Amino acid sequence: MRPALAAWLVLSLLGGTGAQDTCGDPPAAPSHSVPAPQLSPEERLSPHMPESLRCDACHAIAFQIEEQLRKAEGKVGKKALKESDYMEVLERSCSQDWESYGVLELDGEKRLSGPGLPRQQPLSVMVSGGPWPSRLSKLCHGYVGEQGEARIYGAHRRGPAALRQLLCHGHKGPCAGRKDRPDPPKALQNEL
């Protein structure tokens, strides 16, 4: 019996099979590799939002403004906010950290990803941080300055679609004439 055991041990070592192969361990799960998006020099270094991502960025900004204004109105019983209150909310909306947003690549196209934007594919790598938060903040302040706080608040009072139309889809908006980018889901509202 000893010579058989010794022969098996020698053959196992020479054959490269280890004890785990004979003990019935499950086979290793296949691994998936998803590369990070390859960013151009403009996408990595420019202080401005790349043109190809401005429509997504506008939808993210509209979503954040809508959420912040809705929360503020909820604190006063869904009544209209005073001018000083909605101006403060808009400033706070644009000055937030924006860290939950980043860029990913979907079917060879770079897209902004984060709250208020359409869900992306489950296996993707998002590059966040870096220049994206400051770009979103700068764009948000630009929209507020260009459109005016009262006009933005008035659009909000008409509903999320009106705010997106004003900021993103108007004549000079970053999404003007684009049909290929779906509108983000509407913010859920608890209405009784």
C-alpha cells in the first residue's frame, strides 16, 4: 500500500494536480474585466464640461435643482417659497459637492452617470471625482445666472418637465434638437 501511495504522491506533484482538485472544490467563477473609459485630454484636463456631455450634465443639474426645491417646499407645506428662500436653495443646489456624478463609457459613447440620469449597464466603470464636480457646479451657476432665479423657480412650480425644458431643451439648451437622449425619470413625490 505504501508504494502505491508514494507513486500517487509523486505523480500528483509531477502532474501539477493539487489536493484541491481531488477534494471536489467548485471550479473558479469566470472573471469579467471592464476597462475604465478612456478620456481625451479635454475630458481629463479642461475646466469646462465637454460638449458631448452637456446634455447629460443639464439633466443632472435640473434633477438636483428640482429635488432641492421640492424638499424646501415640503418643509413649508408645499406652499410657494419666498424669493429669498428659493434663491438660497438654488445657491445651495449649485454649490453642493456633486461627488455622486462621473463619466462612464456605454457602447463606445461616454455618458455622465449619477442621480436623475438614466440607469446605465450593470457592468461599467464610472470615473468620478476629478474635474466632474467642479464642472457641474460651474454649469449649474451658469444656468441660474443665465435664466434667473425667478424664472427657474417658476418652471419648477410648473413641474420637472418644464424645468428640464427651460434649462436643457430650449432654443439654446445643450439638448436642443437631440432625440437620442431619454429624459431622466421624474422625481418621486409623496402626494396624498
